[in-house]
Amino acid sequence: MAFVSLKAWRARSAERSALSARLKRDLVAALGLGEADALTVNEIACADPGCPDIETVVLVMRAGEPTRAIRVRRPMDDLAAGDLSEVVAEEGRQREAGNV
């Protein structure tokens, strides 16, 4: 395991936070979320076979509706516009089906 300085860790943390905020801003607009709704964008470790080491999970929390989790099998750094479009489409499918 390599040594990571506190300065480098803080810089990486700030980068991740800014990237997450940008993705969140783009998705809030694309999903048409309102003031009463919430959205999170996080990276998590994925231990499933065939899954990358890190995947992105988007939680869509619309007021009065169940929370919906949409998984994108790639890290936030690798997300493209097509991935964001797929998140919007998947949330629409889940919402239409009434799934959590």
C-alpha cells in the first residue's frame, strides 16, 4: 500500500466533490427535480463478479415517492453524456413501473 499525503488526499477529495456536484447539477436538471426532491451521486466498491472495482450509484428521491437507485457500472470519472441519458431513462422506467 502506497503512502498518500494528507495534501494529496484533500486535493483528490475536493476533485471528487466537484465532480459529484457537477453530475448532480446535470441530473437534477435532466430529471426535472423540484425543491422538495433530492438526489445523490456516489461511488461505491462493487464486489459482484463482472463488475468494475468502482461503480457510480445515483439515488433519486422524489417527494412522496420511493427512493430509486440507479447503478452505472463505471466510476464517476468515466461517465459520459450517454450514461447520464441512461440514468434518466432508467429512472423513468422504474418510476413508470412503480419500482424502488
